Amino acid sequence: MRALRLPLAILLLLGCRPEQVGCEPPAEATEETVEPVRRDPLTPRDAEGAIEHRVTFADAARHYAEVTSVLPGEGEATTYLMAVWTPGSYLVREFARNVESPTAATLEGEALELRKVTKNRWEVRAPEGGTLPERVVLRYRLYAREATVRTNFIDADMALLNGASTFLVPEGGLDLPHAVFFELPEGWESSVTSLQPHPGGDAHAYLARDFDELVDSPVGLGSPDLREWETNGATHVMATFGDLGPWDPERAVRDTERIVAAQHAFWGVVPYERYVFFDYLFGGGGGLEHSASTVMIADRWDAEDPARWRGWLGLVSHEYFHTWNIKRLRPASLGPFDYENENYVRDLWVVEGITSYYDDLLLRRARLTTHDQYLEALSRNIGRVQGTPGRAVQSLADSSFDAWIKFYRPDENSANTGVSYYAKGSVVAFLLDQRVREASGGQRSLDDVMRLAYERYSGERGYTTDEFRAVVEEVAGAPLGEFWATYVEGTDEIDYDAALAFYGLRLQPVDEEAEVPGWLGVSVGDHGGKVVIERVVRDGPAFAAGLNVDDELLAVGDERLASLDEAMGRTEPGDEVSLLIARRGLLRRVEVTLGRAPRSEWTVQVDPDAPAARRRARESWLGPDGVVEDEPAPDETAADGTSDEMAAEGPATGDEAAETAAD
Ligand SMILES: [Zn+2]
């Protein structure tokens, strides 16, 4: 066991310089040691009575694994089930649809009757008048070609297996341990997982203490690039799967180390001994959190573009923050998991919104982004909320609750009727942080809220909505009932000005006089050369005129329309135009009064006239202006005080990835 004091450099990394006014380093960081929480090593006794799964890959090139499971049998019949969803990704995905040709037998190989009884359950029945043996063998082929963080993927080169979409469990047997044995095809070198090795000592054999741990511990197989390092006595592994191309795993590790150090300092506790960052270079993006690992998908070309690289760092920061915020500090309503049904939660905005707030902020505090880049990220989040008409329809808490049927199942009307608990959640977290800072005279912040909530509610039960709010009020020293009613349970328009002014910031003023083209209030797509409406903005001009999704736009007046932007460029707000459209194959005319596009620029900028105290509040929040150090390792960073400004390269992609593909 190794206990390390947090070095001063990490405090500096967090933006806290001892002489700085209003910058209180976290108490845990200065007074206590940060050391990983150790688990008892597994013994052969832990493996007794374990369900056993053997996974082979004879047909990997065609995306199949063969799973052979030895499960307990009892009485005349026993039911076995597969999860229909996986924690962190709130959609019923029906994993059982990838199970093929299941059979049941005794250990001696005698066939047993197997019957599918629901979409995700199978029943094994003893011969007439008999009882099942204590151990039943179930075999099936598993199809895996969905290259996402929450499903399975297998090909000739590699595999990603998630427990929920791979393994069966007996009804009522969630507490049983699971032993998993992998037989690797020729040419595959490694299996990687946060599961502990099976005490039997075989290669590629692991043991999960129960079904929750099995589901929470994805396994990567193939020949990944493997890197390992220690931070505060805990081991970290970066496993990169896929052709590296321009991807530089060393740089990925170097930057990830800084994120890890900053988040250890933030929480003051390292709740694992070993943590695995899976990085699959499938292209695209996304991530899914686990207790001691995260699966991320990246594009190898992200490494070539500074903004896309920051997007990837944002993803790392986001998923890693979940190690605390949700994997241990979680809403009481989100556990124990019901793996066969939706699990409803009104606090997903705490889980995802607060995490989305801190993913950017902790990149800044780790000196991986500049002050300006942080403000750009904040601006983007504000813009996303304000660009969503559904913010006036759906509250943050309702958005959380309905994630299963709305956020995860978007359609052409989603933006009109809903708001993202990621985007609005992160904006509300920003407002909440500011409230706490202001109410406590700059002495405390949302950081303290999260640490206190972790201390109180990271146990078995989790927190209720009221308990989380009570922690915020306790730290702020002020009631927040109105804040909750307005921003969490309500759909009121958000007032950004006061919160921004607290930090000496403001929204870039809009030029009301500027000449702008007319606005129709639709988004269109090119459907084989046709300009077709894909979305109609609620209460916009097209909405008022009765234009519909799937209407094809043919002409404005008598002028053939080739591009909507071009056509609108010839108009002004207030113009009355006659549109020729096609709907269900017939032409018709629709008269529309064009409007003025709602504000689309939500750029947060430093207010040059703000008093010095506001600048100090900003520096206590973000660290001093403009410092970013790209090269040195964390403990060298602040010590030598060098600064290497990175140019702003436009919006990062990580937040969008976190929203659309990450969980
Ligand atoms: Zn998340």
C-alpha cells in the first residue's frame, strides 16, 4: 500500500496559487493523503459456486463468438435471462436479439429442453417427472457487429464485449459470482479488463463478484497498444485498439495523466486500485463510464486537429469524472439495477449535466485548454440550450426521466419538445456553481458540494433529489428552492447575465441593426438533388404557415430553388413569399411571412469594464488568464512556470460526441 501526499504542483495545476485571493485549495488535498481504495485479493473461495462462461472466437471474422455457460439449475425448470439495457446508456436495446441457436444440456452432454419464454428469457426444463441437475450448460452463438461503447463488436482483429449484451444469468441470481474464460484466436495477444484475474491463475481468466460487476467490466481482446502508469499509487492502463495511424498513444497517456491528477485532486479520493481506459479507434466518438474503466471510441485523425484533440480530451475528462459522479455517487433511484426494464431517474442532469460542466472545467484546471477555449466551450453549451425551442416545453428533471423514450430516441420534432439534460444540465451546473460562490462570499463552490455529496451518499443507497439539493443549500448557506423550481423543475428562460457578471464576463452584444436575410425556420436536407424539409422550428414562420417535414421546396415565387440559403439571401425579414412545394407527390403553394432568425451567437467574453474583484473571482474559478502548458508532465507543469499558448481552433467535438454517442 502506498500513500502519497498531493504535491504542491497539483494544487498549482488546479489554479490555486497560495497567495491568490479567494482561491481555497480543496481541504482534502492539503490535509489528507490521496490513496487508492484497496480491495481484498480474490481467493479460490471467491470462485466457489461461480457461474462459468467460456468464450471462443472461431468465427470472429464473421462477427461471432461462441458462449458456453455453466449455470445453476434447480427444480423442474430454471429461467435464465439476458439484460435488455446496460447502465449508463438509457435505452432498451434488446441485446437478446443477437443470441443465436441456443441449446441446453447436462454437464454430461445430455440435451435438455430449452424454451424461449419472453423476448429476453429462456426456460430449461427437466425431463417429465425429474429435476434439473445442479449445473446446466447453455450454449449459443453471439452476433457482434455494433461498434459502439455499449454493445459488442467482433471481427478478425479484435473484440469489445460488454457483459450485459453477452452473458446470461439465472432469474434471481444477480448476486452469484461469474468466472469468465476467454480463448483467444491465433494472433490476438491480450485480453484487457478491469476485472480481477481468476484466482485459478489461467491466462485470460477473470472473476466478477456478481452480475453487476460483470456488466460493469467490459473486456477488450486483440492486440492493443498497451501503456501503464501510476498516479497516486493507483495503476492506470490505456489500451488502444485498431490501427494507430496518426494517433500517438504516448501523447494520449501524457494528457490523460494530467486529467487523472486533476480529478484526484478535485475529489481527494481514488476509489479504485486499477483503472482501464479503452480506446477503440473505430472512427466517430463516444464513451461509456464504468467503476474502474471506460470504453471510448475515437477517430485516429482526431490526433491531427487541435480542436478534435481537445474534443477527445473532453471525452476522457467526462467519462473519468463519472468514476465518482454516478459510479459511486448516484441517485438512489438508479440502483439496484433492474436489468429487464427502464429505470426512471429525475436526476440524470446531476449525473450528466454536472459531469459535462466539469469535463471542460477540469481540462482547463489541468492546463490542457486555455481560458478562451473554456469560454468557447461554455458559449457552445449556452448556444445549444438557447437554440432548442423545446427548452420552453420540457424541464431538466422531465428530460432526465424521459431519457428512455425521448433523449435516446430523437426524431424530427425532438428539438421542439425537449431539452438535453447534458447541455442544459451543464449550463445549470455553471449557474449553480456561481450561486454557491456568491452566497458563500467566494469561500465555497460546487466543488465542495460534490465532495460533500460524495462523502455522504457514495454508499449503497445513493441520494434522493431532496438530499442532493440539501447538500447544495448547506454548502451555499442559502436556500435554493426558487433556483430548483426555475431551472430544474421549470422551463423558465435562463438569465445568464448576473452569473456571467459575477466572473467579469458578458455575452457578446448583438447588433440589432445588422442586416440579415429572411428566416424560414426549417432545416433542410439534400435528398437526391431535392431540397426537403427535415425539421420545422416550433413557432417559426414555416411552422405558422403550415409547412411540414418531408415537404420538398421547389420555388420561391417563380424562381426555381436550388439552395435554401441562396434563396433566403435574396429576402429580408418581414417579406411575404409564395413557396411552391411538393407534398405526397402533388404541387401546392404556401404563403409565408419570413421572420428574423433568433439569436444564434452566444459568445461569452471578458467584460473589459468589470471591476478587479470580478477578475479575481474568475481566476479563482478558471485559474489565471491564458496559461496553458502542453508539454510537461503534471508534476513539472507548474513548477517551471513555462507557458505555451495553444491557438484556438474552433469548437471542440467532444461535447457533441458526449451528447450523441457517449453516455
Ligand atoms: Zn456522461
